[in-house]
Amino acid sequence: QAAVSRWRYRRSPVPAAPLPGDATQKNPLVFHVFGAFGKDGDDTLVVSEDDYFDYLLASASGKLVPAEVESALVDNSLLLLGFRLTDWSFRVLFRLIMSLPGRDRLKQYCHVAVQVDPDLQHSSDLEGTKAYLAQYFGQEANVDIFWGSSREFLIQLRDELKRSGTEVAPAAAQEADDWDF
């Protein structure tokens, strides 16, 4: 099941449409926060910096995220994979999550954000910057930062699951070199 918010070209944002049905493991919901490409995607995509500002304004003035997605975001552990903590996409998503009703419940769960070091190389105090970001995201929403690539994280996660005796799905058990990231 896929869902998007039609926020662009509206005088006032269109509230999120009801979802087509209950999400299940076999029929999960994928909510495209920043829109989706396709024949009807031009009023959903967030692409430019101006789009991010307009999307934030639309989010503040209208209920763009379905209630089921809001609840899932604050009542589960989150794995923020493929973002950089300083990217607009991550910053907008994080602020959106932090503005949701029930955001205080985020601290009841452990969350992980995977962060690649090179994004911070322009900092004169790399270790200080890392410490600040870890403290900020940890304090705001109990987010632990993994300093490395998505590939490194997934390999370590797979290895840790194996060590703990947790069954790893056959596709995830492939050699790291076979994984297509």
C-alpha cells in the first residue's frame, strides 16, 4: 500500500486521505513523506530547498500525515537509514516527527540514525560536532547515532543478530559482497 500527501498547488493543504486498508506484514504501508514519482506525483514531490520550506508550512497548517502513520512514528523504534543528519530531508523529517502528537512517547523507544562521517569533514572540531549531534538527537528523541555507512551498519546488524542467535532471513544472510546497496 502506498500513500502520499498532495500538498503542492493548494491554497490550503489537503488533509491526508484515509488509508486503503490496515497495514500488515504481507501488505505493509509505505508512506512517501516527500512524495513519489509517477503520473500523479507532481503535487506530492519535495525536491528543492523552497519545496522544503513550503512543505513545512503546509505541514504546520494542515494534517498531511495520516493518523496511522503519525501513530507508527511515535509508537515504535525508528531506523533512520540513508540520511545525513545535516541534510534537509533528514532535518525536515525529524522536525515533522518531533511536531507529532505523542512525540514524548519517542523517548520510550530506542532509535538509530546511520550517519556517514564525510558529511562532517568541514567542521574544525569533528569530534566536538559528533558529540553535540549525539547529545542533541539523544536528548530530543532517544536517537543513537551509528557513525558509518548504511552498508557497515547492516553488516554489523546482521553479524550481531547471528551472534545473539536470532534467525536471519535467507536474503539477509548473504555475504556482504553480494548485498546490493
